[in-house]
Amino acid sequence: MSPSPSLLVAVEDVRASLGPVLLGSTVGALLSGIVTMQMFLYYKLYPDDPFSFRFLVSART
């Protein structure tokens, strides 16, 4: 039994959208890593900052 034509169209739609989803996920992961590295460097370089500043930095990430 062969798949119905509507199922084939749905599979083609999914295949067409996988590229942009993969690209968007990769860019999102890269940007998240950059933000995490900036937060880590902030905590290492400015250990004497007030707690309120440190809390704001952690809340923004």
C-alpha cells in the first residue's frame, strides 16, 4: 500500500523546513554560548562588584 498524496506533501513540507530550523538552532546555541562566556568573564574580572550588579547580570542571562 503506497502512502497517500497528502502524506507525501506533508513530508516534503517538513523536509523543506528542516534546514532553516537547523540553522536557527545552531545560531541560537552559538549566541547562547557567547552570552554565557561573557557572564563567566564578568564574574572572573569583577569579583568585588556589589551583589545587586552581579544579580542583574545573572538575571539577564
